[in-house]
Amino acid sequence: MAGSKKPQKDANEQTGLPPVRPHSAATISDVAERAGVSKTTVSHVLSGRRPVSEATRQKVNRVIEELGFQQNFFATGLTGRRTHTVALVVQDLTNPFYPALARGLQQAVAKRGYVVLLADVGADTSLVDAFLGETVQRRVDGVVVAAVDVSERQLEPLRLAGISVVMVGTPRHGTSTDVVSSDDEQIAADAVAFLYGKGHRRFGIISGPPLAAPGAPRLGGYRDALRAHGLRPLRAAEGTGDWTREAGAKAMAELMDLPRRPTAVMCANDLMAIGALDSARALGLAVPGDVAVMGIDDIDAASLVSPALTTVRVPAQEIGRVAGEQLLARVDNPSHPVRKILVQHSLVARQSA
């Protein structure tokens, strides 16, 4: 008979858990009460910082899912605890190096329940200051700075707020901050050695901004490597760019207009090297027959251009992962000695050199 069905047991009756209060956002107290554990135990499950038995952890997580409990990270931050957010500051998100770095960072911190806030600040110092100020307001637990020229002065408000900081890339000056970087001077030296081994003796470089990392150490490494091979660095053969494809094309055209143009051009990143290939093609020059071109980074596009770009692989995703792990280590232990971590690079020989 319609309406004579026996009512099904509530899920709470089936599991033996206390009923949920209807029409209210679940709190940590609700989770603790329903799971039959203390609020402290629930906190330990949420943070992952203290050991909890596997059975208890599974029970608490099941209750969290059933209640739709969502931790209020901002409120947690106001009580002096972690917000489980970190920030990443990059210079130019259109540069393929930075999305790969961001991916590695996200993978590293997500394992601990962290989310990443991202800012693309370009070369605008005021934007850097504004975003770093925002990280203090939002009470993030840590910041990874991958913008090329952030000063210790700009990082000071973060330290005063107890926010952990890791820098990516070689800083221009000495720093009291954790650094994750490639060995930029050695990268340039390895590139020069490769081209020298191919028989080249007239070198040119398209560097990044000469007063900031990684342009400065790559330019210094290039000059030192030429001297080590008995060659004299020629300032006339040192072009500069702002890391973009367009800048690389412009600088390459200038180098190719020299009375004794270089037979090999080392570019401080792949985007500028691809621009250099564009310029060589427009000038009717064969690569590598008339001029060899070499980049640094090994972005995805390096293997797709024609001729495929010889480059030095700087593992951006790995750098992001290591930076994330070091940032969490710093969050866990703010008094730990400052570390500088070098991530290994490798040479990738293709057709352009």
C-alpha cells in the first residue's frame, strides 16, 4: 500500500554516530562530537602535524566528508595558527618557465593541504610591494619569490609578520633568505664550452638585464668562460634583452650587423634564443651554418622551433618543487639555518648549434 513503506534508517543510525544539527554550518566541535574524539584530535587530523592512528584518521575524515565541514583558514590565521596558504610572486607569467615552476610548487605544497596564491608583477616595484603587503594582510604562511629583483628591504615586512620566505634564482646581493637556484655561472660556462668544442671562436651573447639575476651571473659566467678558453670578451658583441622573444630578435639583428659578427650566439633564455632564430631567418642566415644559436631553460617550445634549439635545461618544475619543500621546512622550523640549494642543469644538444 502506498505510504505504508517502512522508513529507512538514517545514515547516522546505521553508523552509530550522533545526529547532525540541521541547517547549520558544521564546526570542528560538530566533527569531534560526531566522531567521538576530542577537538584536538580533529585538529591534528586537519593539520597533519601530529600522529593520529589510521583508524581514527579515517573516521574523522569520513565525518568531515559527511558533514561537508570546511576549515576556515582565515579565522585559523587570526588565532595565530596556520592558514595553509602560500604565495608565489613571478615576473612574467607569459614566460613558460614560470608556469612550470608554479606547477612544481603546487605539487609540493598540496601534499600538505596548502593552496597557492599567484601574482604576476612584471618589473613594477610598486606591484611587488603591493602584493607582498597583501600576503601580510592575508596571513599567508609563506612566500616564494621568483621575481628577478626583489630586495631585502621589500622582504622585511614579511619577516616581521612571521611569514617564511624562499627566493628562486640567484639574488643580486647577499641574502639572509633561503634560495633555490640553478648554478647560473656554471650554466653559461657549460654553454660556452659546448660551442667552443664545436670550433667557434667568435662569440656573442644576448643577456638579460645586466644588473639583475639571472642575467648578471649568466653574463659573468660567459665572460669568465671565454677568458678560460683564451678568448677576450667583446662588449660590442654583448646584446641585452628583457627575456622576451621580441627582445631576442632585436638584439640578434644588432649582433649580426657587426663588422665581424659572431659565429655563435649564447642567449640567456630560450625565448630570446627563439627570437634570435627569427632574426637569423629574416636576414637569410643559415642556422647553424652561418651562426649557431644556443638558449637556456629548455622550455617546451625549444624542441618545436626550426631548427630545434640547442639549450641548457634548467628544470623549472623541479625548482618549484624544491622551493615548496624548503618553504614548508622553513614554516615548520623558522629558526633553521638559511640554505642555498642548487638544482642540477643539463645540456640538451639539438640542431641550432
